[in-house]
Amino acid sequence: MLSGFARPPFWRVVGCVFIGMLAFGAMIPLLPLYLRDQLHSTPFVIGIVIGLSSAFAVLGRLLAGPTADARTRKFTFAVGISLCACAGILYLPVFGLMGVIVGRVFHGAGEAFFMTAAVTWIVDLAPAQERAQALGYFASGVWGGLSLGPLAGQMFGAWQTAAFFVTASSAIVLLVLWRTPEAPPHGLERHNKGHRHAPAPIKLNIPKEVWVPGFVLGFAAVSYAAMAGFLVLLLRERGPGGTYAFASFALCVLFIRTLLGSLPDRLGPRKTLFLGLSMLVAGLLLIAITRDPSVATMASALVGLGYSFPWPSLAVVVVRSVRDKERASALGALNAFFDLFVSLGALAAGALAGKFGYASVFWMAAGSGTCAALVAWATGVGRDPKPLGELELEEVGV
């Protein structure tokens, strides 16, 4: 168990994230098939629609971070999950392709708000020396939802049922949030106690410490665009089997981030970053070349193992580098790079798939993962972090 910060809000936040991502994940296996089979969309259009949520999540995260810093984590979470509830309504078949398009915009922005609020809330509750482990437990909510979500989507079968689930689950999260207190950041209670401040103005802020880790994370994130948007279509094209390939990817991310989430703290973020990128690229290449569905499922699991490490490693680097008052803005900006590259990757993947076939998407993602490793190596990301004692003094204003 985590020591020192497992206060009551912690697991409620993790649970709310799980429910939100369960609904998000339920749409993953259904969306490309719904667009292709019922709305008769081309691969290029499928790529655009899939990337829309990430494209608008970029703006959402840039706004969510300053909102969480200026207002509260709880308020920002509630805004995000309310947008997700609206997305579920817009997904209903009665609204057609335009409803899916607008729904993806709402879902992307909503996920950006609630995830940025949640991850900052989790970091607030954790001692500095245990933040990677805290992010690992937080990831159990994220990837628990994304792992079980596709299975739930397949169980629902119908797009309309999954759309109803998005709205209903969001309403449940709002009810839980309403009854969840927001504790002050760990170690800052005595400084904040008895003081009430007017809300600060909301300003877009991308700390300079985020840019290089953001590009590394972004190049690695193209793999998610490939896995979420085109894995199901590739395996369907190659024949029967591979039904649970995406679930194996997500379950491996859940397993590693939950049980081995402290590795960036113990081994150092740079080592775990390169470990993850090497497995990520190897798995993507294997998916691109194999025609055996069982091998593709195992390769998807390898991609999941590799995908588990870049984000927590880079989040630790960023949190160690910025001041406490910029924490939400920094994490929101880091995740904005993720969404920007996912959206651009989905767009490029759709164009490549339409011209060269679905396998080309995974060659592209492997190349992008290689670029992430080259940028990280050239810039020294994660090397010589700020000493922990210095960080703790700075965070409490000493």
C-alpha cells in the first residue's frame, strides 16, 4: 500500500477516473466499425473522426490546467465529466455523422478536463518521493477503464447502448464528486489553513520545462492512435481472430502501471523511458509484419508493456522541474502534447491506410516511437533530476 497520502479522496478520484475511462474505452472498438459499416466512411474520414477527440483535448488540457490551478481540481473534474455526458447524447444514431463529430469534440475536451484535474489531484495527495507510485495507482483507474471498456463495448454490441452508457456513467461520477471533499496538496496544509483567496485569473501557461518531455511523449503517443484507431480494422482485414488484441494492450498497461508504477522513482525516469520505448517499437513492428492473430495479440501486449513507461517517467521529470503553483498547468500541457500527436497521428494514419493499407499505420507508429527515443537521447531527458530535498523546500515556499 501507499504510505502517507492514501486519504479518502484518493481512491474516490481513482474510482471516478475508472468510470470515466470505462465509458471512453467502450467506444474504442465500436467507433471505427460504426463509421465504416453504418455511416459508410472512408479510412481517411475514420482517421479524422478518431483524431478529433485528441485534437480538441489539446485545447481542453491547456485550459484545464490553469482552471485547476486557479479554481479547484474538483470543479475542473466536474466540468469535464459533464462534457462527457453531453457527448453520450450526441453519439445517439439519430444525430448521424455530425452527432459523432460533435460528440468526439465534447468527449475529447471533457476527458482532457477530468484527466488533468484528476492527475493533479492525485499528485497533490502524494509525498514527493512517492509520486511515480501514486501515478501508477492513478493509472490503474485509467487503464482499468480502458482495458475493460472495449470488452464492455463488445458486450453492449450496439453503438446506441454504448452511447447511453457514456451519459449514465458520467452522471454517476458527478454524484460521487459531489460527495468527495477536496483536500489541500500534501505538505501544504499548514500554509493554506485559515486563508481564503479570491480565485486567480485563468491564463494559458506552458512552462518551458514541459516542451522537450512533451515532444518525446508526443512521438511515443502516435502508437496509441494506431492501436485505438486501426488495430481492430487491421485484424478484421486479415481474418478471424485477434478479437482481444486491444484489450491485451490495455490490460498490460494496467498491470505494469499498477504493480510497477514505482519504477521511475526507483530506477530513474530515463532508464524506464528507454525500456518502454524499446518494447513499444518492437511490438508495433511485429504487428505490422505478422498475419497470425495470436501473434498480433501477443505483440499488442508487448506494445502495452512498452507504452506503460513513457508517460509516468516523463510526468515525474516534469513534476520535479516545476513549481507547485504550476503543477496542474505543467501536467495539462504535457498531456496536451500527447493529444496533439495522437490527433495528428490519427490523421496521418487515416491517409496512409487509405493509400497503403492498415499495416502502414503501424510502420509509421514504430518510426515515431524511434523518433521519441532519438529526441530523448539527444536532449538528455530525465538525466540529473533536481535533488528531492531541494524540491521539497521549494514546494513549501522555503
